[in-house]
Amino acid sequence: MAEVTALSAGEVLVLRSPFDPHPLHRVMEGRGFARCVRRIAPDDFETDYWRSADAVGHDPVEVDVRGLAPPEPMERTLAALDELPPGGELVQVNDRVPVFLLELLDDRGDTYVIDQDERGTIVRIRTAGP
């Protein structure tokens, strides 16, 4: 936590772990940090934490594209992402993993994490920073 306290705006703490550290996410959010989690392998995660004036206090934008025929889910998601500031977060709720969208996100430099919950496939997307 000493390293976290010493971080200033624009600095990033990078954490590698064998799991997605959900309890730490809650602690960091409570301290005003945004995050981006990347799954590198099934037991290898990299999490970036940073202080962001844009991210603090703002809920992520949610786009529910369940039941829509391609390419509408991708088009709606990209349109919503284009409205976000750098470092903004969007949560896409989908029926499936949006494989073609993920390729575009990689090309744009956006980061994402894919999860599942009772609603379906959840893709948390963080827009590329400045």
C-alpha cells in the first residue's frame, strides 16, 4: 500500500498475479483508482491501477447488445466507446464473446477483460489513454 499511496496522477502500478485479484480491486476503487485487467494465460493476470480524474467517481457506460444480430452489437459498442474520454470504461453485456470486436479493440489500443455473470458475457473495455 505504500507504493499505491506514492502514485501520482499519470503513474501506473502494474501487478502480476496468478489470479484476477477481485478483493484488491474493491480496495483500490475505494482509494480512487481505475484499473485494467489483462488475462495473459489461465493462471497469469496483469492488472494496471492508476489515479484518474476522469475515472474517479464515474460509473462505466453500459451497453446491452444481447439479442442483436451482427454487426449491430459491434457498431453500438464502437459508437459508445468513441464518446468516452481517454481512460473511460464501457461494459458490454453480450450473448457471446465478441471475437471480431476484440480484434478491433486490440488495433485501437483499448484494453478489455471478459467475464461471465448471470446476464451472459461481460466485456469490460477501457479506452486507450492519452
